[in-house]
Amino acid sequence: MRVLVACEFSGRISGAFRIRGHDAYSCDLLPSEGSAPHIQGDVIPHLDDGWDLMIAHPPCTHLAVSGARWFKEKRKEQEEALVFVRNLLNAPIPKIALENPIGIISTRIRKPDQIIQPWMFGHGETKATCLWLKNLPKLKPTNIVEGREGRVWKMGPSPTRWMDRSRSYSGIAEAMVDQWGGVG
């Protein structure tokens, strides 16, 4: 299966698909931290490249409710972010999963198909993550654990905070490969 992981610099999801034999690529404006093939640049020109599955992680800076207090001053940026999300959701790719925190996608585009948490996939943390799905089943929890803490929410200020908050959890990546990697 040809898999595009849009807006992924960590390589965690594309790498997990690659290890299982899929032709998987990440694409991001940043260079990759992973070992899977990576397209550095804007993802939009690559949406027509014959992918079977896209898992997209659009930047949440202007979309997540955690930044709601700045929404009034960032209307232009917010509209641009919503256009980007619509372009990803409407891509000519048969199977699409778009993930983002709870935010305005739910009210301005459509409600998510599913909300997952890291603790459902082996990580003792809370971080509500919405999934908008096209031709994919909802992810089934694989390893429900205790010790649910908001570690990501509690991260202190730092130059890399946004990067540290945006890396995918390996348990969720493995669930995506296991449950979506063979979807016909």
C-alpha cells in the first residue's frame, strides 16, 4: 500500500508502515527525524501522486481550542488553516485519516468520527485527539493503561515545546498500521 503521512517530521507513523512492508513516505516542511523516505516541502502538490492512504496531521496552532483566546486576532491565519484542512480532507486519496486536537474543525467543517486518547494505546497519558476518517474504520483500543496524566498539556515553555507536543505516540502508530494497513 502507498501511504503518505502528511505534516509528519518525526517519521513515527511512516516508519511503522514502512517496517511492515508498505511504501510509506512522510511529508513536512521540516526535515525528518525518522529513517523512512521523506518529502521535505508543501504536501499539497503531492496529493495527486497515487497514494492509497493518507494520514494527515495539519498544524493545530490556529485550530485547537487551547489557542482559543487568540482566535479573534488570528482570523486570517485560522481561515488559511481551515482551507488547508479542507484540501487534505478532499484529496483524491481513497482512504484518509486526519488528526487534530479538539478545535474548530469540528464546528467549521464537520464533527470528528472518533476521539482517541494515548492511554487507549499503551501510553499512560491524556491527550484527546480527534480523527476525521474517509473509508477507514474507527481505531480500536489496543492496550488500555492506567496512570492517565496530562503530560503534554503540562510541558513547560521551551523552543522545542511545539515539536515535542506534536510527535505521534508509537502505540497509536502501531494501531494505525495493524488496523488500517490491510484495509481493502
